[in-house]
Amino acid sequence: MTAPVIIAGGGIGGLTLALTLHQIGVPCLVLESSRQMRPLGVGINVQPNAVRELYDLGIGSDDLDQVGVQALEWALVGLNGKEVYAESRGLEAGYKWPQYAAHRGELHVMLYRKVLERLGPDSVRLGCKVLGYTASETGVQVQVQTPDGNEDLTASLLIGADGIHSAVRAQMHPDQPPIHWGGAVMWRGTVRAKPLRTGSSFVGLGTHRHRMVIYPVSEPDADGMALINWIAEVTMDSAEGWQNDGWFRPVQLADFIHHFEEFRYDWLDVPAMLSQTDCAYENPMIDRDPVDTWVEGPVGLIGDAAHAMYPTGSNGASQAIVDARVLGAKMIEHGVTPDALAAFDQELCAPISELVLRNRGAGPFGLLNLLDDRCGGVFEDIEDVIPAAERQDFMGKYKAAAGFAMEKLNAADPIIAPGARVDGA
């Protein structure tokens, strides 16, 4: 047996699970298809519920401050540049833990280094892709493509953390529909610029079908400039499906900047900001239809393999981190067994599947849907269109569904109690 647990995929969810299993005394092996770990991607948000879990893993503010910045505010702004809704975030809002806006690649590589430091250099095998599995009453045989050819490994459990294109999920659910694209196309990149509003604000600007998202992922330098993550998004006809090759590709600014020529305000000139960007990438906003279970005997799914979701709620990475921690807690309770996977599935599959569909319906950006329905996105006084109580109720329901309602999170016991370990580990 290679290790009690094999983890297919060394992304944020898979690496967090590896750190969790090490914390509770369960050896594991991570198989990652990439041949090298590089800081890929742009900005992501790590919500307070996930930051709490990283803290409980011994990954604190000293580490997270190196890969991102604590978020102070979340704000929506209408097409005419006027504020629709704003609220404090993280510590500023009263949470016991901050929210981080981070560079995804830097966070990923930091977690990778932690795994190597704590579990050893042989704990992650690069260039190894899980192709499939054969489950039995005694465990699971895992078929792996390696740089030297195919090989079979055995384990008690296999955890598919291999993303939206998961081979583990494809075998578990062979009749699942193809990847779902609802028509939104995103262009993403980073630029050095002065941060908006509080200096660490997440700003959503525009309409539900035509918008920008802008937030810093670093502290400002001495000149007041920070690394700013931006996302430009337009929804178009999706009847014929995604026609481009691949799901993520570099593009030229001229390919999309015309969509945002009118986004000019006294506090922000979007075309001018985009013209200073050093690179841009295009990808469709995609997810997968929920499935009724993430588990088949000794095989389970976490992260995007389980619940790939639209980034409208900024909680895909956060949920992957929470998945790993909940799975660890179930192993403390049930051992390294299929029963642990079943308990994990029972707790998370249904509510997180609902969250996938809620994000598909615009998530917290649904306020912009309401705004468009009621006034076309242009208004003088937001109170006349969506009163404050309605806005706050809308956001409260979303945060509750996403697992970071402040009062509940602040009062909750740790998912994994300090010092807890699997019996016999």
C-alpha cells in the first residue's frame, strides 16, 4: 500500500487536505499532473471561514500577508458609477478572522511548500495523473499515468481533488452532462495601479451582464501603487456552446477593451487602467451541474471536482479549504474509512450543490440583477430602487448559504479541535 490516502490533484483543495491529514496523523500521497508547480492564475478571495481553517493549520497572517492583502470592504457600483451596496469585510466587519484577497498562484505555491516542509519531499509526485480507479471492500486501486509509464497504486481511500475536468468524477458519474457555460466570458489580468475606495476594497461595477471586478492583491508600495486584480465580464449568446479551443488562453487588450469604453467615471477610468495591464487572459465562466453524491465507497471528491462553481461569490477556493477540513474531521470520527467519506458527503453535498446553483444565478451580484430589472442600472438614489433593508437581507442570505455568516461563524466550534488525531494514527 502506497499510503492510506491518495489525493488526486495538488491544487488548493488537495494540498489543504494533505496538510490536514498530516495534522491528524494520517499519511497521504498527492499525485499532481503538472510537472512543476508555478504560481499560475490571478486573484482569488479567501473568506473568513477558510482563513480560520488555515490559521488552525498553523498558516497565519505572517504567511498570508506574503501572498495577499486583508480585505476591508466589498462594494457594488451601478453602471452610472454610483454605489449600490457596500459593507465592511473581515476584521473590519467584526469577524474573528480576516478575509484575504490573494494572488492565487502565490497562495498555491505557499501551500505546496508547506506540504513539502511538513510531509517531506516525497509527499507530492509531480507529472502523475490519476486516470481511474477500481474500488473494492478492502480499499481502492488507482491507475496512474507517470512520466515513466502507467502504474497501479493501492490505498484505503482515494480523494479526487483534480478540478473541473476531474477524471475521478468522470468515472464516478459517467453520465454527467458536459461542462456548463451560461454565456459569460471573462477577461482577467493584473495591473499596478492605485487601489480604490478604502485601499483594500473589492469593487463590482456595472450590470449583471456587463461588469468589472477590481480589487488589490498586495499592499501599496511607497508610491501608493498596488498589484490590482481585474476581471472584465460580458454575457453573450451561449446557444451554440463555447466555440474557442481550450478554456483559458492569453488574449490582446484590443480583443475586448471596446466592451468597456464607456466605463469612465470621476473616480475610475477603466480603459485607462486596462491599457496599463501587462497581460490578459480569456476564459468562459463555467461550472458543472450538481450531482447527488460525491462518494463511491472508498472514493470521494472535494473542491472543483465535487462542486465547480461560478466565481460570482468569490468562494470556490474557500469551499475547497473547508471541504478538506470537514473531511479530516470525519476521519477523526470514523477513521480512514468509507464511513468517513459518507459522513462528509451527508454534511456537505446537498447544501453546497445549492450554493453552486445560487452562484449560477449571480450569487451576491444578484443585487445588480434587481437593479437592472427595476431601473436599468441607472439611478439617482439607490434607496428609491432597492431599500437598505432589502439589500442587507439579500446579502445576509447569501453569506449564510456560503457558510460565512458572521455571528454563526464567530460562535462555531473549530471543525477540527486542537490536537485531535485519528485513533491509531
